[in-house]
Amino acid sequence: MNTKNLFCREIVLDSRELVIPRTTYQRTLNEDRVRRIAAEFDERIANEPKVSSRGGRYYVFDGQHTIAARKFLNGGKDLPIRCKVFYGLTESDEALLFAQQTGASASLTAGARFRALIFGGDEDAMAFLKATEAVGLCVDYKQTRGAKRLACISTAFGLFQKVGDGVYREAMQAIVDAWKGDPDSLRAETVQGVVEFVDLYRGEYSRKRLVTRLRQMDPVVIFREGRAMTSLPGYKRYLYQVYRIYNGSSAKTALPMKF
């Protein structure tokens, strides 16, 4: 983001002048959230909406729910609102700032945040999207879960950043080849278990054996048995399920436990 020519000032704008760019990076307005904010609203301590002045229009990148709450309390009519207006932002800059917001009143879902990062051209997010689509999956911004739809965006993106493009693709391709995009195979716990396994045993494990062994198992087993396991902490419970499935009863091809 170029901040050389960036400056801001507070201006009172009529709410009808404020544009909410929902077709690009903004989320859908949550009416229930608006009513909750309105029920506790106090103008004396409310934050000013953050707005970008671009091309003669005012685009809201933070604060659409508080704007809607103000209108709700005004009988649904437009009204003057003091805004913090930024000058010098591009549309991509706005999207990245939207993705970084931390306001407790309207916290972002992982899908909404990632959609904004993609629109803003974030390099890590773009690389993750490319790697995910390369193995035949789509990133599900709405996080509704479905065949070949990766809804555990936060977990998968974090793993991508941890293990790198090569390991991530190798692991996700194994998941797709084993279970053909079954929604249960794309649970956060299953994805984490397989990615961590591939990262830990890369160069030692047989990809053919991994895919074959996983295919013989219902993917929900990794989630259920991992969740029930108490002897290992965190992600290692799910890594262990993949490790156990891979080894099976074969002493010849068994991998050593390294975690």
C-alpha cells in the first residue's frame, strides 16, 4: 500500500452519499447485527465510519453496520454522519484495510476476510487460491461446505503459510485423489491431519500408499476419533489418525512415530 500521498480528515457526510461496495470486497449487511448495535448504541462513544474518497464518491471500508444502526435509530431515514475520510487509497487498498479490521461489533468471517484479501491482491492469499484451485478445489467464501468446496479457509490458509506451496499442494492432492472432494474430507481437522503428515514425513512416505489407505477409510473417522483422543494435544490428535491409517498393520512399510 502506497502511503506517500495518503491523508485523512473528519467530515460530516449525509448517509445517502456513502457507498457500500458489496459487489467487490464488502460483506452482506447483517440485519440482526444492526439491531443489536442499535439496541446498545451511544453516539458519544461510537466510532466514526472509515471512508475512502475515490473518483468523486465515498466508499465505506469499515463501519457499514454502525451506519445502518444510525439510520435504523433515525426511523430508516438518511442522516448526517461524521466520518473519517481517507484520500489517496485505491480500491485494492480499501479491500486490504477492510480485511484487517478488528472491530468487535462486526468481526469478519474467515471467508469475508479472505475474499477481501483476494480482491486487494494480497500475494499470500493469491498464491493460496491458485494452489487450492490447482488440485481441483474451490475456496468457499460463504463457508457452506459442499463437494470440492474448501470451507475451512482459516485453517487451510494458515497451513499453506506454514508448510509452503509444494507441501500444501501435495497434501491437498492426496485428499482429493483419495476422497474425490467429499465434504467430510475437507473438514479443518482432516485437512490439518493430512497436511501435517505430509510435511512431517515428506521423502519417507509413499504417496500411492497414503492415497490407497485413506480411500479405504471414511474421512469423518479422522475427525471423530481425533476429537475423542485425549493423549495428544491439538492438531497431533488428527495427525495421529492419518499416521495410524497409513501404517495399518504392516510392519514392513510402517513409519516411525516422530511427534
